[in-house]
Amino acid sequence: MIDAKKSTIAEADVGAVLNEVDQIYSTRGRTVEHLDLKRDKPSKAEIRHAIIGPSGNLRAPAVRLGRTLLIGFEEGMYDKLLEP
């Protein structure tokens, strides 16, 4: 676990995170965007828009669950993906 307040992940370092995930769920407001990196092969611009904030760092909160990356907070997304 990394506390984003103490240690940010800059855009240049996001590649290491992306090498360890196959799917990204990103929220903006109540909208949830799903990117399947293996099947859909989204462009770098699509990935950047989904995970990088205006500060140029990885958006928060960011949670990695196995090979899935959750970006932002939308309660329904967390309920669905964290079901036992």
C-alpha cells in the first residue's frame, strides 16, 4: 500500500503499474469506464485519460486487486468488484 499524500506516482512511473494489470476500471463522477488492456488494446491516450489526473499523477484513490486497477471512487463499482 502506498499513501498518495506522501508518495505520488507520476505519469512517467505509471508504466510499471500498467505492466501488472489487465483491466482498468476508472470513474469520473458516476460514470464507470472499463478498459480491457488485453482484449481491447486501448490507445495510450485512452489509458492516460482514464488514470492520470490534472496534476500529471495517478488519480486517487487507486486500488490494485490482483490484475485489476480501480481508479477513482464510485460505490457501486467497489460493491460489484469487491463482492466475495
